[in-house]
Amino acid sequence: MATPNYGFEKRQKELAKKRKKEDKLKAKSDRKSGLLPEDGSEGEEGEADNATPGVTETPTPAA
């Protein structure tokens, strides 16, 4: 039986934590600049990741 590679698991956890922190900071800066609504209706993964790079979308007012 193979032994568990704890170093690999730890590194993966650290990378996931770092990625989550960066996403959180990006979302915060987007909210400050007015690109995303503050109610968090974007979903867990976020819709900004699906957008074309360099193209900003203007939010449409709900009528």
C-alpha cells in the first residue's frame, strides 16, 4: 500500500486558500469600483470569470 503524501495535500490546501483570498479581494475591489452588486447575487464561482478579458459589462437597472 502506498503512503499518503501529506506535503502534497498541504500544498494543495495552501493554494486553495490563496486562490480563495485573491478571489475575495478581487470581488471586494470590484464592489468598490461599482462593477458588481453588493448583495452577492453573482453566485459562488462568479460571473466575472466567464466574461471576455478586457471587456467590462455595465449593469442593467432592474425595472
